[in-house]
Amino acid sequence: MERVAVIGVGQTKYEQGKRDTFHELVFDVAGKALADAGMTIKDVDNIVSISSDFWDGRTISSMAIQDAAGAFGKDITTVEGDGTFGVLYGMMRILSGSFGVCLVVAHHKGTESNMNGITNTCFDPLLERRLGLDALSSAALQARRYMAVSGAMPRQFALVSVKNHGNAKNNPFAMLPMDITVEDVMNSPMLADPLKKLDCSPVTDGAAALILAAEREAKKLVTNKKRVWLLGVGHCTDAYRLGDRDLADTRALKKAAKKAYSMAGVDPWDIDMAEVYDAFSYMEPLWLEGLGFCDDGKGVEYLERGTFDMDGKLPVNPSGGRLSANPVQVAGLAEVIECVLQLRGTAGKRQVKGAEKALAQGINGMCGQSHCVWVLGK
């Protein structure tokens, strides 16, 4: 099987109230990714856009940004979901043999959306939707279940927020770089017990793009220092209804991670840094357990030891994570881009020394219904 590389990346600063249109955001990041790769849109033969009719507030949302992505006269297709799945789709198109270079682009403006209303529509319309369930309230249910089976406490979850907002201080793209304490998190307003405001990711606007290339094209288009290889990927989906799964059981993530590690020929602790989907603070230790970095129920103990700090054994979310910026459709793509920057050695003040292999994990659906795990390497 031919290898696939990331050869160019671009992203906006993540913030609230961006005045740019979707069209302008996509044009900006597509241009940045092309410039980073030292190529033009003529070198790209297909585009994968990541957008959502619900979040964009219009049908066939990808149509609004096709020309901005440079799709005139080219094949374009759309993924409605996390950016990690968009990268997966782009890689699959290249490995089909039909394409050689793929531009993957994502955009999101949370401040022009209604997160509670939109995520409420994810649920069964006959029963669960009428209960008012949404991303926040369902996450609170999952946090409570995780606490019940692991013995973890909200003060321990708060360590994630302290760590990641602190990491964001070294990321010029992050929205919420802050020095905060566990007490700050615990004293912030309660949104859905046990989740407080500083346990939750912010409403965010932004866009990102990357360029994938088959090995034959990557070696022709960019220098070795620009190439970061997609070593392995795994994805798996759990049951749709919350009541049909144990919300503290990361079985879908475990299967996805196992596939990714097997394809890449690595074990979990061969990874040098990881970007993990932390839309809510409790998610980071829960997903790290599913990824195999610690036994089930032990994630918060590793947090307390500093294992996942920037100077720990496995730096997690050096970008600041989704707690510091969460443009929903873009989030996973931003994770992959952070891994690329780290492996290139161009992550600036947040650079993980000697990073050779990196992991990015994204989710779709409520409470991590679907997971996509990437292993990348130099």
C-alpha cells in the first residue's frame, strides 16, 4: 500500500465573533496550506470539505465554499463530522488510486449557531429529544457515570482545565490562554452537574486546512522536512442511543486505537505527544484510558502525577486542547495540524522535544459515539 503524507497546513486564529464569512475563512486557510507546501491549487486534484448543514444554517453547506476551496473543475466531496474523519476520507480517496493530492478543509462559526438546539437534534425525536438532552447535559451524564465506576472526583477533572489552558499560553492560535487554578475551576458557574463553566470548551469560530499527498507526489512536491506521514488510523462506532451503552466503557475507542497502533506498528508508549478530544475536562482521562495509556479508572491518577504535563512522560494537548478553542467541525483537523507542527519541530514555545510519533483522536456523536484515531510520524 502506498504511503500518504501531510505536506501543507494552515489555520486561522480561533476566537469568537469572527466577521469573516465561511467563504473568506476557507479561502484564507486553503491559501495558507498551499503556501506552506510551496504549491498552487493546480497541483491539487480533489478536495474534501468538512461542514454541516445544521452548524452552517443552510442546506448543502459545502456548496457555499466550493470555489473558495479551489474546487472549480475538480472533484469535491463533503464529510459532516469531526476533522479527523475528513482526513480519513481524504486518505481513502488517495489510496483508491484515483487521486494523488487532496486538500482537506474545515470551517465552523459557533457564534452563529445554537449549540444546545443543534446537538439536541442528535437524539431520538420521539423520546430523548423531548427530554432536552444536548451535548452538555449528555456529557454531564457521562461524567457522572465515569465518576461512579472510577471513583474520580470533579477536582481531579479540574486538573485537565488547568493544564490545557496553561498550555494554550504558548499557542498563538488558541482562544483561551489562561493561568488558572483548581479552585478557579471549582468556583466557576455550574452548567450541568458536575460540569462547571471551566470544565467546558468555549463557543469558537475558525477554519483549518491541510494537504495530503500520495508518496509519489509528496516526494516530488515538498522537501523531506515538510513531509509528515500518516502511519496508522482506526475508527469505530458504538450504539446510537445512550441507554444502549455504558457511557464509561470506551470499547469503541479501544478498537479504533488498536487498529491504528497495529497499522502503524507501534505500542501506546511509543507515542511522544498526543492531541486528545477534551471538549469537557473529564473526557481527557477517560479517552486516555481508552487509548491504552493507563488502565481503566486510572486516568486521573496519572494526571495527578503529571504524566500528561508538557514535561511529563506523554505531553497531552500541548496546543491547549478543545478546552482552549473548540470550533466543532474543525477540532480534529486542528489536532492533526498540531501533530504535524510538532513532528516538523516548528511548534514554537510549545514544542515537545524529540517528537517522532504523535497521536490525534477525534469523536463524532454524543459522548464519544464514534472515534477516529491517527498515528503520525516523521
